[in-house]
Amino acid sequence: MFRNFLKHLGWPNIMLLLVVLSIIIVAEYKFLQGEKLEAIFLGLWAPTILGFMNYLKYRE
């Protein structure tokens, strides 16, 4: 079942989701270290990438 989900999702989307997850982790780390403006800047990239993925998905 999980294997079918990954196959349906596709490798490019899986890679982009891993990038989004890593961006969220780095933004949280920076926020907890006190670098709040950098964390906010990085944190805004995650929804931007997800929105771009949705745009490409529904454009086809």
C-alpha cells in the first residue's frame, strides 16, 4: 500500500517534499537559536514550494 502511494506520487515530488521537510527543520532550528528573521525567511519557502507543486500538478 505504501509502495503504491510512493509510486503514484513520483520521485520528483518525493524529492521536493524532502526538501520542504528539511527547510522546515532548518527554519525551526534557526528560530530556536534566536535568528528569528532568517527563520521566517526560510520558513516562507516551504509553502511557496508546496504551492508551486500544486500549480504544476493542476496545470496538466
